[in-house]
Amino acid sequence: MGSQWRYHASASAPGPGWEQPGFDDARWKTGLAGFGYGDNDDATILDDMENRYASVYLRREFELSSVPDKLYLYMRYDDAFELYLNGRLAARAGLRRGRLPESHEADETEVFELSGEHLAAGRNLLAVRGVNASVDSSDFSLHPGLAAAFVPMHVLAGESARRDLAHLRERLTTQSSYLESSGHDVLATIEAVSGRLPEAMLRIDFLRAVRQILALIGDGHASASADYENDGAVYLPFSLADTPQGVAALRAGKRERAFADPDFPFIAAIDGVPIDRWLEVARRYHAYISPQLNRRRAVRSIRRIDKLREDLGLPTSDRVSVTLAALGGESLTRSFPVSGQRPASIRSVPLGDSRILPGDGGGVGYLVIREMEIDLLPEIHAFMERARHTRSLIIDVRGNGGGRLQVLLALAPYFFPPDARPVVANIAAYRLAPHFKPDHLAHRPTFRLADDEWTGGERKVIEQALARFRPLWNPPPGKFSAWHFMLINRQSDRAPQVYYYDRPVAVLANEHGFSATDGFLNGFCEIPGTMLVGQPSSGASGRTKRFFLPESEIEVALSSMASFRPNGQTFDGFGVGMDYYAAPRPEDFVGESDAVLAKALELLEERVQSARAAGHEVRPCREPAEPR
């Protein structure tokens, strides 16, 4: 599995005898399994297959020192296949004589037992034809592999793991935007890990090794996941909320939240090990990102205790001992049954719906944006009409995990004076991978200086910003595109005609603000008169691209874009700081209060009372605030 094959992928068939040992395949291409459209689960991308051809042909020779009684075929396929050993049909699935295949999804690897009767000592030929249900089918996958012995699906052979690490190395060198900026020799680490792999290992252990390699890059979007990682998972029986006073244990339903123990809300220890030690071990899998994102992911990770129990050398058990503590220091230890269900992730205090908060002078507009999604733009514009005559405005993006930057581009123009110049909100360059197209960043939308997108005035603003731009690190020449720019404009074809909201504005954020939410917050940093209140955002800005490690079936995500704030700072590793730091109290998480909202209302009232004196500006939010 995961090895090189010769393949024929064309609207014309390869000719008779293609499955026979004597067939001349010298003109066939070579590629790594699996084969498909490139929808994140393929190593060899057939980007011309859809609407042109429905069959793909593979050939691969292999050596046997002796003839086994049987072989094992490991196959992930969509929609059908037939396989030949030395020219003899040995396995088939999804194909019926005279009929097109039925739809079959490549959700998991299937194992087929093959007889050794058609094999010989020495050189042998394996040939495979993969078939799509129709020429216009929306996906295709073909990923075959042969093994002399049955390998349980939870076990990974050392040689298979080494091939996957080689594939990971190749993808990092061509696709990762932050590989050279990390300060770590990630490629040397891969070689070291490859050199000490055992003959066989658990797939879940290999997944952990891949995660620790990715953690060295410092890419907030980098991740590794697999369908099997949650098999037999063991979780804490409650959700976790991170507060300045400690990690709190919550019972979180769809509509209500409550502390697991109202008198002792905080977790002091699990299985007798202090909570700080659990966090320390969990942080190793998320090492070189911003401090706030590292802690957030560590808190999330300790919900699943079976993996970290193993790392801490603790025994497995169907119960968990939890020491709960009060603010005053008193504590008690209770035993809980573990859960097979993952508890909900707590990303914010309860926010409620967008509304007009009562008050003099039209009240305070309170706009909640839970996701950066284009589908929400009509609701956002409708609310801005409702808030037109309010005294001040709050935009709450706490817990917003990202989405599309079009939300920023549509909302920001409300806060520009009619004669305002455009503002550069983002400067980026993408990795020049062979399969990335020249418009790789157009969806953001982010464009080169030379692109036709810009007017003369916009181009002048970009040139001025570029003259001041001093990036934290310089992407290696020849490996990255030219610089791309995103502008916030008072008016453009991406924003409708909007009015100018000239009253005080506060944007609320926390450490769960991620990706497009980082960009959203940075955009509001560039708008004079707005202020950010809350906790620094996660710190991640990237054009995520995904791929599979073919042997271990691990899905890897990497940022393909190096993204900078106009002041030269990267998002990754830092996040966006606040003008006014404010953290929630424990009781905020169960809906009893909202300290951050209260702080924002206080700050807005101060600005209202000062009548927005001419020339008055708050401290610019260009540097991240110190994490707690």
C-alpha cells in the first residue's frame, strides 16, 4: 500500500492484454496510491477524469521468495474494481457483467483474501482496473495494497509507517507555508522518527507521532486526524470551561449549563495528578502555536482521558477520580464513571441572540456573529438597519471558529467615513506547489498588486502599505508567490451601499476566535475608533489544504499560505491582541452574568459621555496582549 504504480488514465483504453505480464507499460505514468479526484484522500490526482473517462488502470510488479497459500488485498475504492494476479482475475467488487457499477463510497479500507494459486516464486504482476459509476460522477478513489500476512486494521507495519513519513516529508516541502519559519528542523525530525520505528505499531500511536511532528511547524491550521482515533475513546463525564481562576467542570446541555458541583466548580486533579500536569502533557501535541491557542487545545484534549492516562503512566479504569476545588481552596475528591460520549466543547459564555440592549439614546446594538459564513450576511445587514439609530454598538464574535472573510468585507464599510481611503487588512503569499493554481487565494478574496482587481487609488494604497511592510520572516524566494493583498473599502462591488455608523463600537473576542475570525479582528484593528475587548484570539491564518497519508489513512491539514498583518506580524504564534483585556468569571459560563459584556458597556458609556472628542483614539490593537 502507498507504493508506486504505473497507471493509465485516459479517455482511450490501454489496449488488449493490459493485465498480462508481457504487456508493454513503459509509456504509462507512475504515481503513488491512492488515485482520485484530489478530494483530500488521494496521493495521485486525476484532475482531468471527471466528464472524460470512467476507468483507471494500474500495474505493479512485486517479488516473492516463495509462494504463499494466500495474500491479503487491502482496498479502498469508489465505485468498483477488478484485480488480476499474473493475468488471472483474483478479486472483483461492484462490477456485474454487462452493467455499470453501483455507487460505493471509499469510507474505509476493505480486506479481501486472495488465493496463492496464480502466484510464482520470483517476479509477479498485480493489475487493477478501477471503475467509476459514471463519467460525470463527482468523485473517484482507488487505493490498493497487497500483504503476505493479515495485519489487523489497528496495527501498522513499520515499513508502511516509513512510507507515510516519506509522503509527509514530500508534502511538507511542497505545500507547508510555515515549514521554514518554525525554527525547528522538521525534516530532520521526520528522518529521526522514521529511523526508530518498530516492525509494527498501533495506528493510534503513529497518529500521535505525526501530530507531534506537525506541532513543530507552528501552523495553527496544521492537524492530523483519522476515523479510527475515536474507537474505544474514554472521556470525562463533563465539559470543561477555562477561566482565569481555573478549569471548571460543567454539565452542558443544549439549552442549559450548570457546574458539576456548584460549591466546588474547579478541577484540581484527575486520578490524583494535578490538573496542571495534565495540561503540560497535552500541550506537547500543540507545542509551537500561540500561548492562548496552546492552552485552549490542551484543555480540550484532557476531556479524552484514555490517551493522556497512557502518557502519564496511569492505569485504565471505567471510573475517574476527580478532585474538585472551591475558590477558597477547599476541595473534595469524587469518583465518576467515564463516558463513551465526547462532552461538548465550551467556546464561550452563553451569548443569546442579536438584539437592541435597552438604554438612553436608542439603546446599544448587540450583534452576535457565531460563524464567519456568507449565508449570514443578509441577517447582518438587516440588523445594521435596526441598529442605525442606536447610541453605540457591540459586535460579539466570542467563540467564533472562523469561516469566510467576506463577513469582514461586508460589515467593515459601515464604520468608514464617506471619504475614507481603503485600508490594507492582510498581506499574504502562498506556497508554489505544483497543483496550486495562480488564483489560489482569490476566494479570500486576496490579490496580487499587478492584478486587474484594483483601481488606481487602491493600487496606490497597496504600494504605500508595501513600502512600510516589514514581515516577521521572509518567505524563501522561488518557493512562494508574489505578495497578495486584501483591502477593506468604504464601497466596492463586494459591499452594498451602506450608511456610516459614526458612534462608538466595541468588538468582543476570546481565545476561541480562529482563522477568519483572526482576520476579522485584525480588520477592525485597522478601523479608527473601534475597540477590541476581551481575550486575544487564537492566532491562525491560512489557506488550508488537506491530504491523506495512504498507509495509515491519516488526514493531514496544512496551511498553504503565509499570512501577515499589515504591521509585519504573523497571525500564527501570536493572535490578535485586545485594546482592553477582559476575562469571563466562572459564573458567566452558566449564564449568571457576563463580565466581558459588562466591561464593553462601561467602556462605550465612557466614550459616549466624552462626546467622542475630536482626535481621540484608543491604544491601537496592533500587538498581542500578554496572555494570562
